[in-house]
Amino acid sequence: MWPKLDFIFQGKARKYRGIKVDELGKAIANNVLTIGIGTEYFLYDDFKSLIR
């Protein structure tokens, strides 16, 4: 459903776009390998930057 609605999320609303489950999994797996403390909050572009 999200790919069909992505055209709505342009400009400032881009951060609310959906992300595919496989991309989400890759981003989470890659982020586990980074050093960090506390709670992290990610938006669409943050997840996309974690996918290698």
C-alpha cells in the first residue's frame, strides 16, 4: 500500500514515507553494529542511509 501513497509524502512530509520490510531489517541489522547509547529515533532518510 505504501508505494501507492508515496506520491503524497513529498517535501517536509517525506520523513513519513513507508519503508519496505527487507530494507528495514537491513537498516536495523547495520545499526546494531554501530556504537551508541540510549534511544535512537529514525525517519525515512535515516533508515535509507543505513542500508548498504
